[in-house]
Amino acid sequence: MSGTGRVGVAGRVGVAGRVGLVGLGWAATRAARSALDAAPPGGADRWNRTNHRGGAVTLLAGPAAAAGVASAVAAAPGLPPRVRAAAALAAVGAGGFGVLDDLAERGSSKGLRGHLGALRRGELTTGAVKLLGIGGVGLASAVLALPVPDGGGRARRAADVVAGGALVAGTANLLNLFDLRPGRALKVALLAAAPGTLTASGPAAPAGALAAVTVGAAAALLPEDLGETAMLGDGGANALGAVLGVMLLAGRRRTRWLALGVVGGLTLASERVSFTKVIAATPGLRELDALGRRPTGPSAPTGPTGPARP
């Protein structure tokens, strides 16, 4: 991914062009969602779940997010081929492993510590397969996205690839950790991607393009997620989170190393601290988290210890 290629993207995909990419992400995701509704793989019942209100929700929003953002990335004009391939692989690969976990372990939520503990005991859970698979997807995405030095710098590139792989896998996992209330993970994705949509330019222009596509895909699914007729599940959250990771890889080196520290810190904190409790106790975050969501009914406990999503 040469500097010349990046400047070319900046010239062709400015802020106005990224508005079009937001529309492309929205349209591709809605098209994928409609296609999956019309012909759900294995039948609709396989994807149906019952939420904490006793209402029916579908997990088809997850594969729709993965297919939509991957399709939009493939069609987005001006992206360097390596970044395009990395983002598409991240969406499809992380989304696919997430869907595997969604369908194989209904209602199971062991967390990072639980799955790694099972591995130490010789038990291979689908959650562990997902963690290992997304780790491999992250590493492959980093190999694709990061530039190959013309001469020397091999140790630096190796360190960047390993850190980049951890970043893609980490963002995929972190966004999934937020998917405990309707709309929450999609709001996080929107907040993470929106600044890049508006400001990324010059060498960071490919990151801006990926941010725009992610904003469109998240916006396409937010109304039904908030309305509790569909949910992202691991498939959708992992797919969008992984693309956010590639977005960071396509930006500045210092930014992605800083992001890796933040993602790693939040992931470790999640093993000891409930994000839901922190959000519920923090003014501003509490109101933003509840924005657009249906009021909690009498059948659902209120407060930070309310029910997790199915």
C-alpha cells in the first residue's frame, strides 16, 4: 500500500464522497437483510430467539451486517486493493465465526475467561473456536492491510502485523461485549466510525472510507435492533467490530497502537467490571444508551443488573 495509492484515495474520496459511501453501506446492508429474510439459511426457526420481554427476535441481522459491509467494501471506489481485501476478509471471517457461535451455543455466554479456561481443561467450545478463528482472521487482515517495506524494517513490520492482528480481533470481541442491550453495540460502532467519516484525509483517507461504510451498515440495522425485532448477535457485532479494526489499521501508526492499548484495557476491564453497570451509573452515557430504546416493561428487571440479550 504505497503512499501514492493513499493520496489517490484522498483525492477521489473526500467528505462528500464518503456521504455516498454511507449510503452504499446502508443500501448493501438493507439488501442483504431483505435477501436473508426471503430465504433464511436453514429456515427462519433456526434464527429465531425469544428476548427478555418474551418477544420474538431474529439473529439474521448478524449475517446481514457481515454481508452488507463486505459487499459495500468490495464496491467502494478508490480503496487500495490491500485495504479492500483486508476489510472484506475481516467482515466475512469474523462474522462467520460469530454466527457459528450464535447458532451452536444458544444462550451460552462464558466470556473470554470462561472459554480460555475450557481450553486449558481440554474442552473446545464453539466460543473458543470463535476466539481462535477471529484471531487468525485478524492476523491475516493485518498482513493484507499493512504496507510491505521496500527494504529493511522487517522487524518493525512483524511487530505491526502482530499488533494489528490483535487490534482487529480485539475490536471484534469488544463490540460484541457491548451487545447486551438493544441498539448498544450499533451505537458504539456509530460513535467509533463517525469521526473518521468526517475528518480522515491524506494518508488516512482509506480509514475514512471504511468508517463511512460502517456508519451506513450500522444505521441500516439500528431501527430494528432498537425496536427489538432483530439483534446483531455475535455474527453482526464481530463483523462490524473487525471492520473497525481494519479502519484503524488503515490510519496512522501511532493511532492504531494507541487504539490497541485502549481496546486491550477495556477487554481486561470487562472481566471484572460490568459495562452495563458503568453505563447505568454515568450521566450522559445512560441517556445515550437508552435513546430510541423501548421503555423497560414490568416483566424485565430494571437497573444495571437487567437481563442480557438472548
